[in-house]
Amino acid sequence: MTDKPFSGRIACVTGASRGIGRATALALAAGGAQVVAVARTQGGLESLDDAIRQAGGLAPTLVPLDIRDGDGLDRLGLAIHERWGKLDVLVANGAILGPISPLGHVVPKDWDQIVAVNLTAQWRLIRSFDPLLQASVAGRAVFVTSGAATKCRPFWGPYSSTKAAVDALARTYAAETERTAIRVNLFNPGPIRTTMRAQAMPGEDPQTLEPPEAAAEAIVAMCLTSVTESGRLYDYPTRSWKSFRDPA
């Protein structure tokens, strides 16, 4: 692998202001990619911009956008088309934990919010960016999922349900693009030292967990032009590819 395997490639990362998304954006930029960083937090994006520039990467395009804004994603797709005419890499990382609660106690507005962020927004990304990925000689899409999609633990219903739906969404997109140059896969990070993990497991010592940079390295490897897998899941805790006939 060359030092700059993403030179000349355009990469969009959602949830890029912190955690796994930020680390992935930094790693892609270090590999030579022109990064389009999407997040709600302007300050977090500006911090990412500083880090990429200090590391010698190309100046990223910062997009302060709530991914629930479907029209905003459409405008972003148009802007990418007008500037570069393609998108080579999509890392759909943006998500929320939502309520940890018995299903019968979940407030409807909280349910609607987690579905909007974790599921509907992911479909809007496909809708907006599929023509751009089709224009790439080797489009790569990675959707960040979770072991919660299959474990279905008590009180995790909203998060588990939306991540299971993302699995189905990504697998369907992979099937639809099977005869193209696009490769679509899922990434399960497992326990990683992130803000979301701290929210979910407040009593856990974060220093016992791997940092986001470790997971980002694996995601970036999934975005290489040499990747041939599609419609599969990379399980980071076991460092292995899984088909959906295998146990999670």
C-alpha cells in the first residue's frame, strides 16, 4: 500500500466532529483524501480542520449540517457534484444512542428522533450520494452499525431496532450495486472509547477501551480500492469479516 492510497479520492464522513468519525476523517486525510466532513458542531469541525492541516492533509470541506435535514443532504450532494463530479468514499457514521428505556416508556418524540437520525438519514445519504458513488471508478460505502443490532438487550430497543434496520438498508444497497464498481459494507466497532459509549455505560472505565483511532484504521482499510467484499460486516472486536449467515 502506498503512503497516500486515497490521493485524488473524495471522501465524505458523517458524525465527523468527534469519536470514530473524527478519527476516520483524520486517517482518510492522512492517506491523501479530500475530506468532506459533516457534523452538527461547528466548533468540532473547526478543530478537525486544524488537526488535518497541521498533519499536512488537504484542507477539508466543512459541512455544519444535521443529517436529519434531507434537503440539506441533497444540496450537499449537488455541491459535491458541481465541484468534483464524483464521490469515492462514504463513511456513514453519524448516529445517536437515544433513550435507554423499556419500550413501553419511550416517548414518541424520542423514538421519532432516533429513527430520523439512525435510519432515515442513512437512506437519504444513499439517495443523495448514489449517483456520485456511481461516478467513481471504485466507490466505497461503509455504514457503522453495532452489535446491538443482533443482541437485542433489554431497554436498548430504539437503538437496536434502528441499527438492525441500517444493516438491512446497507445489505440491500450492496445487492442493488452488485454489478457496479461500488462496494458497500457494514462496520461493527464494538466497545470503543467514545462519548456515546460513556453515555451508554457510565460506570465503565474508558481507559479499558480501545481509542477511536484504532477503529478508524480498520474503517479506512475498508475504503481502499482493493476491497472486493460487499454486503458483508467487518466485526472489529474479532478482526474478521462476517457474512449474514454467520452468528454475530
